[in-house]
Amino acid sequence: MKDYFGVLQLLKRFGIYVYTGDRHVDIDMVQSEVKDLYDSGLLMQEDYLQAMLILRKEASEL
């Protein structure tokens, strides 16, 4: 997982698809989904931290 697309692919493995047409809303929803997966114990800490770092970087670039 190296970029935003990689995070979306991670979510796709769990059957989660996020697309609203608004990039800001998409990033917020993806962050929420990643956090929920981590809190549920389905995501390892390393993957969670890497995904959140990518999403924060993506949000700051908008």
C-alpha cells in the first residue's frame, strides 16, 4: 500500500467500496472505514498506521 489507490484496494478486500464523487468526503469516509476495521481487529496496526498516514497526506494535498 503506497498511495490512496492502495488504501482503496485494501478496503476492497473487505467488500468496502467508497465513491461519492467528492474527494474530500471520500477521504473522510475511507478514514472512518479504516478506523472501524482496525477497531474490529480485522486490520493490523502497521496497515492501519500506514493507511492513515497516506489518507492524511492525501487530504492535505487537496
